[in-house]
Amino acid sequence: MLAQLGYVAFCADIYGKVFARKNTEEAGVQAGKYKNDRQLLRARVNAGLDALRRQPLVDPKRIAAIGYCFGGTTVIELARSGADVAGVVSFHGGLDSPAPADGKNIKGKVLVCHGADDPNEKPQDLAAFESEMRDAKVDWQLIKYGGAVHSFTQPNAGNDNSKGAAYNEKADKRSWEAMKQFLAEISNRTESNLEIPIAAEPQSKWRRLAVCCTADWQSAACSRIRSSADCQSAKQLVANLRYRGVS
């Protein structure tokens, strides 16, 4: 989907080659490791960002990051690390911060798409996030989707809100449209050319805004990119990063 919109798309695997997720419980343990060590999390995602910058189709001055769930937490931490990105989008990600003062490091714009009934996000954490953004004078947006809980973009989450995680088609579609407008804004694209693939544009425009996509369920992230064949046909790049040397 990102590639079809004409963006260079890159799927970063924070967990790395040594970890092969067998179930959600294992993924939760792994996510907890990084949530409890934000410096390690920042090191991993910045390693992915560095790899993306080196790709020939990428304009290194126009990079955004989007993330789902744990990936949503990750892109917020990327911004807090002071990374030179134009913007980040978090879908049902954790917004808490052990170091709220790090908000002052944020250089780009921030969009948070949040399930208004998500039991995983404490009201005090939401309030603290808003204060962090205001105090740091960040260009930020927080959109709350009524009736949506955690994992509202993930069809495999089912539809039982009482479990705390469930798919919500309306919130999924609305948040995706919000992200499209956000990326269009930071890449200076207009409503009329949002769906134009890169292959249809002049070669001088091939160095384009790149999007680094992160998630704890790789399938969730990669489904937003589409197949490598789709990307190659539009002269795009899709890559999976397996980290080495970042402990």
C-alpha cells in the first residue's frame, strides 16, 4: 500500500535474526525487553534508519516512520532520540516515556492514531504525552477513534472489544487516510497526486520520501507495503532489515 502510493518503503525488524516469533506471548516478552530499555530500542530503530538512508532511491532529507503497536512505540522513541526524520505516525502504540524531557529532541511532526477505548493506554500516560508535546512545542496531532480498542488495524485481532484488542474497520480506514494526508503534507504532495505511482513521474523525482515501517507482527507491517514485485514494477525498494552488531 505504501509502495502503491509512490513511497520508498522499508520494513525494519527490531527483534533481529536471532528471534523467530512463534506466538504472541513470545512477541510480548520480546517487546517488553525493548520497552524496558529505550536506549536499546532507539539504537535498533536508528540502525534501520541509517540503512534506509543509504538506499539510492531515498531522499535522506525526506524520511518518515510509521509503526503499529510496539512499532508505534518505536517510531515515537525514534523521534525522541533526535533522529532527523520529517515525521512519525504511531498506530495504537504505547505513548508513555521514562524520560519526558526527551520530547525536546523531536525534530519532525508527530501523528498519533489511538483507540479511544484502548485499555493498554493509561489516561495519565496520554495526559503526560500531550504535556510532553506541548512543552517541547512539537507539531503534533492525537486522533482518538471512538469504539476502537488496541490493535484496531489488525484483522487477526478479531472483533470482541471486551478482550482489549480487536479490529475496527472504520478506525483502520480512517487512520490510514489520516496517515496519507500526513505523509502528503510533509512530502509536499497534493490530494490530486496521492495515488500516482513513482514510475509515472519523471526520473528526476525518483528520489522520494521514504517510509520506515515497524511493527511487532511483521505481517502487519509488511501488509502495508505490498509485495516486492509491486514495488519493483513501480521502481521502488522494499527491504527487510536483519540487525547485526547492535546489542
